[in-house]
Amino acid sequence: MTVDTAVWVLLVTAIVLANIPWILSNRVFVFIPVQKAKSIWFNFAEWFLYFLVTGIFAYLLEDKAMGHVKPQEWEFYVVTFFMFAIFSFPGFIYRYNLKMFLDKARGKKQAA
């Protein structure tokens, strides 16, 4: 695997995993269905676990693509944490803003 391919695979994986807790609010870790929507705190915990999974995946991918893993300082981890938060923004907006407006619009159409 080339480094370019590894970077693209990592970016797509990070964007998908960052949005899963918000978009699939009726499932825990994609596979376990729940009766009611998860609380925001549970979504944040699930999101953080996906952040850790993405970090482990990135570590393994770097080792496979380059043959070694460069040691990082704390600044690297802070930047990756906030990048993962930015990647999750579309799913968060969908779950807590857009979905509410879409549900209201559907309710008005059914009432008319």
C-alpha cells in the first residue's frame, strides 16, 4: 500500500467513524439496536471510542505503509482530537438541528 492510498483510507475512515454516533442515534456501535434515541453523553462516549479506534487504525496503517511509526508529542494528539471533532460536525448538526426541522416539516405535511 502506498502512502497516498493510506492517507485517503485513513481520512475516509475517520470521517465515517466520526459521524456514526450522531447519524445512527438508534444503534449502539452500529450493530446493537436500542429502543429510544441515545443521550448526548452516550453519543460523546461512543464518539470518543471511535476516536481511539481511528488512532489505533492510523498507527497500524502508518506502520504498514511506511515500515515504522514516527514518535509524536502531545500537540499531535490534540490536533488529531480536534480534527476528529471537526469531521463529526455534519453528523452532529444532522442529529441535533436538521433532524428536528425535518421531523417538524413532515408533521406539518401529514397534518395538512
